[in-house]
Amino acid sequence: MVQNETIGHKHATALIIMFTLGSSLIMGGASIAGKDGWISILLAIAASIPLVMIYARILSLHRGNCIFEITEILFGTVAGTVMNVILVVYSLFLGSLVIRNFSDFVTVSMLQRTPQVIVILLYLIVVAYLVKSGIKTMGKWGIITFGIILFIVFLTIIISFHDMVFSHFLPVADKPIMDIITPAVDQFTYPYAETILFLSAFGALKKEDSPYKTYLRGVLIGGGILLVAFLRNAAILGDPTLLNSYYPSFMTTRISGVQDISERIESLVIINLFFTGIVKVSICMFTMAKGLAHIFRIYDYKKLVMPCAMMLFGMSPIVSPTPMDVFSSMTKYKYYAIPVQIVIPLLIWITAEIKTRKQKGGDGSEKKERRQKVVAN
Amino acid sequence: MPEAAIIIVMVYALVFFIDYLPLLRSQKTKEVWLYGCMMLISLILVLLVCFGVDVPSPFLY
């Protein structure tokens, strides 16, 4: 594997933020909770903090190693390879789902007569080129596009401010508690807990940079932007429209605008989806390529980027039959995702802690024996 | 979408000549087999979709 790649914490944080925003920014966060979705988003962010701390702890216990190496160090070749295969399959599934979201959005809202596979193909060519350029270039792309996304989100808020009706949020939490908890769980698994994929990339994190700070800042800033985007959508659309629209951010920007000065600002939201989607799919593709390279003991993961892109190309049109099924499948997604996002990292973390403490304990007893010998002499 | 199939086959041919052929010449057996299998699987899946075959999703359905 190519080990001379490094990534700084700013680039890494930008990648996590962009990954978190991913397709969630256009899908509007916890829209299925209606006007109380902001509570679901806050709950999801709060629940994701301990989880990302576990991810960061795994990285700090094995600095310089990616998750594929860590699993083999901790569990041996067979069990480690099984875990690696699960992670690769998960990244294939997630990547194809995100590409499908993107291509559905493009073909439903803009290019109705263009075949979906052509949209996917063009998108994947860009992503494959980015992944082939390496994690450092991906980080640079992340930091440049993060500035643009931030500017666009706040510009749309300023432009649509006069259309906002803040009474749309009232009464607060008048729904059954499960209507708030279920979207919170959905939000937790998509996108916050998906940051497990960064365990494949952050072996390249510079030694002086803390994985805790990187993860925490990334998830908090990404979650904050999602929350702001949700509040904008809810204030403009209101409860019924929010519940019935598949792409609330697109809908919001479509109906808002300052008369005669700025119309048709929905193209800005499309730019958001392009930029954040590219980062998310590139991380999935990177994880796939790196995982496969590790499983098959191939030195350079970059040689597997193109076949991984082609696998994503093959999987994304069949990942769900229709665009509507993509949204309904999101409710089932958590059952597939939770074992990968929570169970496997927990296993890795607990085993890593036990092994590290044993090693430290072993070192300590050796030191004691040496001291006793010195004293005896 | 059979028209799209023509473009897709051309793109796959391009990938074959630009990316796969140099690998084939380098005689790295593992890479060649893995690359070849993945390329073939994805091409079959995409062509099935292009010609309207209802391929069931391996993940959710």
C-alpha cells in the first residue's frame, strides 16, 4: 500500500464536513420529522459524538495504520479479512446509494430525457480521477469546496430571509416521541456514523494532528450546517410541504428569491450536491480500493480505483428500482448499517484497549524486574 | 436506453486500452484477474440495466 501520503487536520476536517453534508444537504436532514426535525438533528449529533470519539480512539491507539491493517493486527488474518470484506461491501453499498441519490435528483429535477447511466458515468469519471490523485488532493478539494458550500448555504439564507415564517416551528414537539426519535436514528446512521469510512483514510493523518479534534470538529460543523439548512427549509416550507417533498432544499430555493434581483437560485443548491456528493463518493471509492488492495495484498491501491469506479457504476442503477424506493429504503438502511457502524468499531476498540493495556502491563513488569535486579546488585 | 449502451461500451473500451492494457503487460497476475473480473461484472450489470432487464438489488430487496 502507498504509505507516503499524509493529510493535515484542516484538510481532514474539511473532508469530514463535506462527507457529512453529502446528499443529506439536498435531502434536507430530518425532514420526515416535519417541523420538529431540528430536535432529531440535535439528538443525532449528540449521539454521534461518543461514536466518533471511539473512531478517533481506535486511530490514536494505532497511529499510522488504517482500519484494514488494524483489524488484521488485532484479530488475525482470517477474522480481520472477514471484517475488511464487510467494510468493503458496505462502502460499495453506500457509494452506490449516494450516486443513485445524485443521479435521481439530476434526472428527476433537471435532465428528464437523459439516461441515468450517462449521468452516473460522467459523475464517476470525476470521482475516479480525484481518488487516483490521492488523499492529499482529496483533502485540498474538500477545503476549497467547503468554502463554496458555506458561502452558498448562507447566501440562500440571506436571499430567502424575507420568505421565512418562524411560526412554522410552533407548537414545538407536539408529535409522538417516536416521530422524533426515528428520524434521529436515521440521521445518526446517515450520515454521522458513516464517518467510520474515514478510518481507512486517516492512517495518513499527520502524527502531530489529533484524530479526536479532527473527528469532533468535522461532525459538529457538518451537523451545524445541516441544522441551519433544515431550519431554513422548515421556516420557508412549513410542516406539510416539508413532509411531502423529496428534496426540500431544492424546493426552498426554488420558491424563494428577491424579486427582479435574484431568481432561479436553485442552481446554487445543485452546485452544493455536486461538490458534497463528489467528496462522499470519493471516500467510499477510496475505502473500497484500499480495502481490496489490502485483502488481495496489492501494493498500490490506486491500481484498483478504476475497477472500483466500474463496480459502483454497475451497482448504482440497481441499488433500488425507482427514485421513490431510494427514499423508502432509507428506513431499512439502518439495519444494514448499524453492525458496520457500531458493532465492528466497538469490537475493534475494546480489543485494541485490552491489547494495548496488556502490552503496557507487560512493559511495566519488565521494568519492575529490572529495577529489582539493580537494587539486589 | 440501448443508445446509452453504445456510449458505455465505448467508455469501457477506452478504460480497457488506457488503464487495463498496461496492467496486462506488467504481468501482475492478481491485479489483472481482480481488475478483469470487476470490469466484466460491472459491464454485464450496466448492459442489463440499459436493455431494461429488472435486476434485483442485492442489498435492500
